[in-house]
Amino acid sequence: MAPENHPATDDVLRHLPLKPQWFHILLALSEDARHGSGIVRSILQATDGKLRLWPATLYGSLDDLSANGWIAELVAERPEGESEKKRFYRITPAGARILAAETDRLQALARTALERVASGNLTA
């Protein structure tokens, strides 16, 4: 199921499926390092406003993702001109592997759903 360029190991697979907010945070950070409100804006844009992370969910998720080693807070690498009060995060290589594995899982699930819908053999 996982492409050869990022094979999913048992260690990665045991974390799947990801919580939706974790997936979207990792996806937002895969593009660039961001601070909390930047992550929220990226997710709102990517989901056409359908997924809104409130502060407690966002910062709890950031703590969980950091504890798992999937994201890291930028300390010395803060973007120039940004306030020191803002906490910036980046995805780690382990986070990129988890994101790739979850993307593969979702792609396979979507493929199965599309095949079933296209077949017209849906039961009511």
C-alpha cells in the first residue's frame, strides 16, 4: 500500500489512523514552519473553512505532536522580524513519515469508496 519512496513500518502503522486535527496540522507544517494562528489559517484555507481548531485543541495537539517527535518548536531559527512571543513549529522527519503513511491510508480508503460508488452496487 505504501509507495516505495516512503514505506510504512510497523512503528509508523501503529499510530494510524491519525486524529483529523493531527493530520491537518502536519499537512500545514509540511509546507513551511508556522506559528499557531498560521497553522489555523492554513487549515481553514485547505478545508474551505470546514475545520476550525480552537486554541485548546490546537495547543493540546501541538503538545501531543511534539511529544511524539513529529513536530519541533523552532527556538534559534525564528523567522526574522517575528515576535518572540510567537511559538513557531516545523515538521520533523518522523512527522513527515507519519504524514506520508496517513496520506497513503486515506488514498487507499478513498480509492475503495470511489470504486464502490462507481459500481452502482450500493445497498440502502
